[in-house]
Amino acid sequence: LDLDRWLPYYLPHWSSRRRSVARYEVGGGVLRLLIEADQEPWCPELDGQVRVSSLQTGAFAGPVGSRLGQHRFHPAALVREAQPNVRLYTPRYGRIELRASASADPEAMVALWMIGYEDEPERSSEICVCEIFGRDVTPDRAVVGVGVHPFGDPSIVDDFSRVELDIDVCEPHDYATEWTPRGVSFFVDGAAIKHVEQSPDYPMQLMLGIYDFGGDPAGGYPKTFVVDHVRGYRWTG
């Protein structure tokens, strides 16, 4: 894993690096993000038994005890562990592409999403490139979530869709977002599936991960998200 591009932790400021560290393998031309049977919940006090293996391309948070930090997912969340603020890859506009194989595990979800770097609290919206719950997967169809969420950004209105597609997402497919000053478009295997006429106007970072909502050791492990590549292209106008 190129640690000049990716941090192998999931929002560690709300928890800790130890609890939020990703489990993964790199080899044979792919990245495998893993949830394993002995893995701890990443933030049990606020997010229950959810376990995560996720990578991100930036980090920003305030001091310990502060409410200031990226993606404050719960109203009781406070910074628990100080983190260095870093920008490894935080584009403002561009095209983001993912080629990956999702999971049909009903307790799992895989996703590539972007969040505002959030050095200012309003710079906090989300662009969801793709979100796939295993419970929505069969061998010949799947539901893929795409769109934008405002979170703390008053300039963005929630516009998110769950698009049903006749594909086997457990095989490799291409998911992409084109983000310009005029809006955001979403694609699967080169076909447009959604367009949003809104656009966050600030740097955003990538979040790539697999989530386990079951927490049942008998549920079948490891849960796996296989990634062939993630590519980013600069917006040139």
C-alpha cells in the first residue's frame, strides 16, 4: 500500500488508530480489504458492533476533547486521539474511478465515497461514488447507491439514489464520478446512472472501505472487498 497516498485508518480521531486500523492484503495486482473474525468494533461506544477496514487520503481534526473533526457521525462524538492533519490526495473537482468486486455477504457493505477535508465545518458534504450492501446483491442484479449528502454543508441538498442494475457486482466492474463546478455525474461500466446539479466547492478526500454490521463470528470470515484500482484525474476546465 502506498502510504504517501493512503492512511490505513478509519476516522481515527473519533476512536483510535489501534481500533480503526484497516486489515488488508496487497498482491497479485489487487488490494483486498478484509474484515476478520477477531477484529474489534472501530468505535463501540457510538457505533455499536460495526467493524471497518477503510483507507482514506487525508485527515483533519481538532485537539483531544474537541467536537472539530471530519465526518462527525454522532452528536456525542469528541476527538479521542490526536492525529496529524495531512492531505495526501484532496482534489477539488475531477474524475474518480474505481474498478472492484463487491461482496454478497448480507452483513457487509463496500463503498468508495468522498468527504470534504473539513478544515472549515461547512466543508463537510459527501459524494458517494458507489455504495453496495451485500443484502442487495444477487448473481444477476444489485442495488448501487450514488449521490450527494450535505451533512454540515448548507449549500448542498440531499440527493441520493439507490439504482438497480442487472449486473453481478461480485465480478469486477467500473464505478466512476465526474465532479465539475456545474454538478456531479455517476457511471457504472461507462453508462451514466445519475446526475446531480450541485457541486461541493472545496477539497475532498477519498474513503475506500468495507463495513461489517453483523458482528457475528459465525457469519463467515474474512469478508472481502477486492479492488483492482482507484484512479483520479484532475479537472482542467
